[in-house]
Amino acid sequence: MIIGFAAFSQTEKPLVQFSGVIYDLDSNTVVPYVAIKNVSNHNSAFAANYKGYFSFVLQEGDTVVFSSIGYKKLEMVIPSNLKDRKYTAIIKLQTDNIQLPMVRVFPWASYDDFKKDFLTMKFADDDLELAMKNLSKKSLRELSANLPRDGQENSGMSFNNLHQALGNKNMVQTNPLLNPLAWAALIKQISEGRKKNDD
């Protein structure tokens, strides 16, 4: 039994404290929360902290895999015959561009919903129907009420207003029936004539 224990202890690999920091290869920035797996020891899983630092115990000669989303996996073997039973490393991960397949999103939950919407779908108007709608009286009335005038229309409107103002200013009223002062004078003369007749 003692011989078997001694033989087992000789084949047992020495333990090593493995520590390090994980960086991005291109930008030299820290990569946080990287997953670390010891594939030589039943896929034991570890993780780096938010500063990219990690530290755990493994055996000499173990294979360690570093993986993170957006980066290529990095495999590393712990060297043997270390003097201090410590091993420190700076790990640099290379970015990896992942191209996902194209996904088409449809607004229908089922084929029946699609069929119902397809059968009740209204087709777009052709060019003639669009022109008829745009030239209808209602559409033109709304456009004339809402669209602002351009420079030519403003100058024409200003000229017409000025012409009418000048015409009204110089207009001489020749018809006495349309003059209210003439009516007042007529009524006064009639009333004075009645008073004379009464005297």
C-alpha cells in the first residue's frame, strides 16, 4: 500500500498557481469576464474579473483555453518543471468578426394571418389615379389655401392692391343718390319747406 501511494505521488503532477491579465491584441485594452477552461482537468471552468485579472490553481502541463464573445479562442499549455510553483502570463486575445446568417422578420404570426392580410390588401394607385387625385378640386383648393405664395404671386398681389387703392383715392362720386350727405340736405330742405307752408 505504501509502495502504491509512493508510485501515485511520483506520477502526480505538481500544482501551480496560474495568474495573469487578459488584453485585447489590437488595442491593448483589458478584456473583462473572459471564460477560462482547464481542458486537462475535466473542463474545470474559471473566469477573469472585470479588470481582466485571473488566478487559480492547476497542474503543470495542463491545457487552458481562453474564450470570450467577439474574440478567437486561445489555447495555452502550462510549462513543466517550474521552480516557484507559480506561473504568470499576459494573455492577448485577437478579435474575431462573426458573420451571422441573414434573418427575415415577418409581421405575421402564422400563415393564416398572412393569407388574411394578403387577401384584404389594397394595391397602390397607378400613375393616372394619382394624377386624378392630385388635380381634383378638393386637392387644388387645399393646396391654394395652405401653400405659401411665391415671389411672382406676391408682387402681382401687391400691384393689384396698390392699383385699387389709387383708384379708390381719386374716385369722384357723381351720383347724388349714393351720397349720404346729399340725402341729409334733401331731408332738411323738405322739413324747412313744410315749416314755411305752415306759417
